[in-house]
Amino acid sequence: NAGVTQTPKFRVLKTGQSMTLLCAQDMNHEYMYWYRQDPGMGLRLIHYSVGEGTTAKGEVPDGYNVSRLKKQNFLLGLESAAPSQTSVYFCASSPSAGGYGYTFGSGTRLTVV
Amino acid sequence: AQSVTQLGSHVSVSEGALVLLRCNYSSSVPPYLFWYVQYPNQGLQLLLKYTSAATLVKGINGFEAEFKKSETSFHLTKPSAHMSDAAEYFCAVSERSNDYKLSFGAGTTVTVRA
């Protein structure tokens, strides 16, 4: 049981380039989330999805887009990368809302130069 | 709006000593509360959670946390630190008013001295 898988694990982009981060879960979870982690700031929610075909903005959505065409996949896109988007990105999933907690992927370390 | 505050960004303990990590939340209604651990270059792993059952919650690796409504706290403890406990720890809250999305504290890094 792989849980939540993120690809790629590392990436270096030049300012203005675009890329897509892939998150895949094999637990049949309805809810999926994208967070970014920056030193001293904990994790901040970028976008989330409460089911296939749905997306919603989180705390820091600017500069990112997402899609959930299949239940098991949640894609995070950067259309025009900026140095401020240098961060570690985590995907997570949960069965539903409530006290379940999340299952996290191992993260993608993105550097924008 | 919900928020969670972790007191102390760094904690250093001796091997075998008590580990105490502090977490306070601000919510008018007791939320769901979680502690996660993050080892270097890894994702977050759930240590334990409070979901309105017992106020003293036991988790993995010998950790436990006590929910205190009067103090709006959910402090994490471990009686005897081990070298393998060196990691970053995050407190998180979720409540109905925010559709149960997790909000995380800033994290506390634990170092263990031999």
C-alpha cells in the first residue's frame, strides 16, 4: 500500500517557467490537499478538493492552479514560477471531513532561481 | 477563525529526559486536535489525535497528549527522550467552521543530546 505518492521529489525551475506536481493516492480518499512548507511558518494550505472534479482555494492560492480529473490524482500547477514559490510542497489526503487526520506524501522540494 | 500556537520553535533535551511540547488553540468550540512528526526530508506522520473521546490520548513511539479545555491546550509529552525523537513536531487543529481543514502551528524542532 503506497499511500500518497508525489512526483517529482526535487525540481529546479527558472523564473517564468511552468511545471506540474503530481499527487496520487491509492486509499480511495475523497479529500485531497496541497500545502507548502516554509521555515518558521508551518504548513499553509494552497488548494484542496473534496471530491473528483472539485477544487477550492486555500490560504495561499495565488500563482497556483489545481485539477482533480480523477479521484486518485490531484495536480498542482505553477504557470509562471517566481522565486517566492521556492518551498517544499506536500500533498495529503483524507477519507472525509472530520477527525480523520491526513495522510501525507513525502514532499517535493522546488527551487525557483 | 481557528489558530494554533506552538510555544517554542526549538527544544533541546537530554536523552532520557522528559519531552514537553506546548500547543494552544483558539476556538470557542473544542476542535479536533492532532500532533504530527516530521523526520528530516520526509513527510508528516500522525503521532496522535484528539476527537472528543478520552482527554488523555496515547500515540505512537511513547508519546501522549492531554486535552485541557479550560486552558485551550493540547501539550505533547514523552517521559524519556530517545535519540530517534529528534525531529520537527507540528500541532494542528480542525473544526467544523473551517470545513475541518487542518491548520498547523509553526512547528517545534526537537534536538536530543546524548
